[in-house]
Amino acid sequence: MLSRLTRSSAVSKSCAPAWPSTRPCFLDHVEMRSLIRGILFIIVLSAVLGAAVHFPLLRRFAAGEFREGFIERREYAGIRFITLAETEDLFAQRTQGAEGLLFIDSRGRGDFAAGHIPGALNVPLDRLQRSRKTGPGSEGTGTFDFPGAQTLVIYCEGGDCQTSISLAKIIHDRGYNDIRIFTGGWAEWSAAGLPEERSP
């Protein structure tokens, strides 16, 4: 009997036989509990580390910072997101004389002055929100007016920047229904070495 228990214990503690082997592997209750605890520890540790890494984003989300960034397709059917390649194509069309295309930079004036897509109009969302005025010129007239513009390409810094989306929704509500949001923004445009201009 003792000999049988000894052999059983040896089998349970030797669950990594040399390859190849068809010998079954068994874990006793103690080893199984230890394995389960190890797996649970790894899961909990991964969750904690993930939360720590993404804590800044989680805090911003909890504060409601990204709520304005969501687009309801039915409500904003005239807004769509475009890539760098699509933005380049639209820029090329405009430089070749295509009418009705307007690029809008939603960043602050300082960032815009430091560098922007050539020909872009600066409509800073932060200033717009502070003043509660909706005109892109001087001090605003209460309505958006982009004479001759049919397709608007709006961009901000890129990455997790949300000002382009918020501005697009405001402009859409003022009657413009062909709005493209360049998701890569200024960061992707400048990183690609594409044309840029600066304001004094």
C-alpha cells in the first residue's frame, strides 16, 4: 500500500515528462489549488498594471472629456472620417484649382501660427466655446459662413485630440453636410513631410 502511494505521488509531481511521451499527467488537489492561485494572480496583476498604464485616459473619460467626441451616424450623417491618403488627395485637388474645398484647423491660434496645412482656416474650438460665438471671422455673427465651401476638411493635433470632432458637430448643426475629419491631424501631416505654412 505504501509503495502504491509513493508511486502515485511520484506521478503527480512529475508532470513534465521528456518528449515524446504518452504518459498521462495528474495533479493532486494541492498542486491544482496552487496552479489556480497562480493563474488568478497573473490575471489580477495584469488588470492592475493595465489600469495603472491607462489611468490618465480613464480619468479623462470619467470626467466626460470624450463625450463630445462620439459621433452618432444617424444624427451626423454628413460627417465622415478620412485617412492621411484621402486628405492628401483632397489637398492635391484644391491646389490644382478644385473649388468648394476648405481646410479648417481647430487648434489654438498659437499652434496654428507655428505650422498648419497651407490655406487652412483657423477656427479655434477653445475660443469658440469661451465666447459662445459661432463666426469664424472677426468676432462672429452668430452663424458659420464659409462662402463657396462645399466640402470641409477639419483637423486638430491628432492622436486623442477631440476638438476636430466637436467643431465638426457644431458646423454640421449649422447646415453643412459634407464634412471630413482628418483623424491623423497635424501630427501625422507634419510627420509625413507634407507642405506646411506658418503665420506671423
